[in-house]
Amino acid sequence: PMTMPQDLRITQVTLSTAKAEWLPPQPTPGGVNPVNYELHYADKVQTIPFGNSEWVVEELGGAISYTFCLFVRSPAGDLIPGNGGCRTVITVNQVTNLRIIDSTHSTLTLAWDAVTGVTTKVAYMLVAVPIKQGVSVLSGETSWVPLTGRSTMSVLVPHLGHQVHNVSLTNLSHGHMFEMRIYVVVDGRYTEPVGSNPLQVSPVGRATRTRLCYY
């Protein structure tokens, strides 16, 4: 059997570029490696040599929805879709510097630097995803994974034209871990949360009655 790439992601999106990343095929007994990858988007095909696990796509149109699909070319010449499906993004400059500016036992206040070069209607969707630590079946590495059975919380924030935006998420469970993700919403369509790396945080409150001691 031929080994397949996994988990296509589109990151670092701007008005004219996007970066495709994926997990390369894992070695398996008797497995056959692809000859190369093919990244399909719009009416274009980008041939990528086998051995890569990322590729920067350039010369994209601004504020356009693109669907990226990763395929592999088998030694027999067959074109086979990679595992994990396609990914759709909108080419727009992304949020940067997502950060926590305040915390209580049930509230987190976050701030971020707004998108630039906005020429259309833009908003932001901040999402708190309950998470726990888990072990990847493919890599064996420990990472944060969504916690099933718990609802996410979200808030929609309009783009106000200034550089820094902030918002508070309330009624969070004290001591639980959340992954804070921010999406750019363009004309009602959501991008993937690709502007800033997600934050893993827990609402634990602020220290009080601190003092500086000299010895």
C-alpha cells in the first residue's frame, strides 16, 4: 500500500499568499512512497517534490475564497487524494499578536492587533475551545486536543477601524483549560484561525496582596 499525507492545514494567509502544511507519510512495512504531491486550488495545480511537508503559494487574489486540496501521484501514475480532505480560506491579511490582558476566575479578556489593508466588511470571531492533553497516534507527541462533550464559547467582534481590539469571554469554568482561537470573518465567511497561534490558557484569577520582600 502507498503511504499517505495527513492533516492538510493552510496557514500564514495574506492578501496574496498562503502556506500549505501537512504531516508527511509515516513509514510503514511494505509501504510505497508517492512520487510527488500535487496541490490543487482554483484552476491551478502546484507540483511539489516528495519530501516536502509545506509549500508557500503566491500570486493569489485578495479577499477571494480558495479551496486547497492535496493529492499524491503514485508510482503507477494514479492521482490519489491525501487523507483529511480539503481546506478553504479567504485571502486577507490576518490578525496578529493575540494576547491575554486580564483574567479572573471565570473571565478572560483578550486583545489583538487588527487586520490591515481591509477593503471589505470584516469582523472577528473569538472562540474558546475546551481542551485537554492528548497523545498523537501518528507522532506519539503530547499536545492539546478538544475536549468532547463540552461546548465552545464564542463572541463576534466588529472591525472598528483602530489598531487594537479587545473583548472579554465570561462564564468560563474556573481552572479548566481553553484554547483561544480567533477567526477573521470576511463578508460573513469565516477564515481558518491562521493569523495568530492559538493560546492555551485557564481562567485562574489575579494575584492579590502581593509584596516585595528584601533579604
